[in-house]
Amino acid sequence: MATHTSQGRIMVHLTRLGGPVFALNPDLIERAEATPDTVVTLVNGSKYVIRESLEELTELITAFRARVIGAAHTPDLRVVAPAADDHDGDVDAPAATDRPEHLTNVLPLRHGEQ
């Protein structure tokens, strides 16, 4: 059980009660219950019975959220946005030439933005 980055997406790796490991986007979790097995219900109604305890699941999701927030404040990890010359002359946005080639279509998050 861990959080991992896969093709730019951060996922939580969980273990089904039957054994196989799978990746789950925690944003899709509606609720989790200990019945006594941990049952994760997604927003679409799908249910997964997992080996991890409710406390372990909570810790994994907390770590996931921390990674998302940390990525928003890390210069090399940016949110995809329109091309740099489409930002209406925002002087705080770095020029496309100041960033690595693979980050030319992104703008940094600024503190206080939503």
C-alpha cells in the first residue's frame, strides 16, 4: 500500500481482500466503512473490499492529499494551463523560455488562488 505517480497521476495502491493490488484515485471515494473488513464505496457505486484497515486507508489518502498540495508548490510540478502567451499578459507568470521544454504549456499555482 502506497501512493505512486503513474503517467502524471497520483494514485493510491490498495490490496483487494482476495490478494491483487490495484491503483485507486482517492478523489473517487465516496465513503469507507469497517464492517469489519474495510469496504470502499466509489461515487459511481462500485465497492471494493480491501485488506488495509480504515486507519491505513485514511493515512494513504492524507499522504495523497499532501503530495497534491506539495506538487502545487514545487516549481517542477505545475498545473496544465493554456500556452504561456495566452495568459493575458500576466507579469507574474514565467515566460515559456524560462521553463523546461516539457513544461511550456503550464502556469504555476500562486498562493491564494482557487
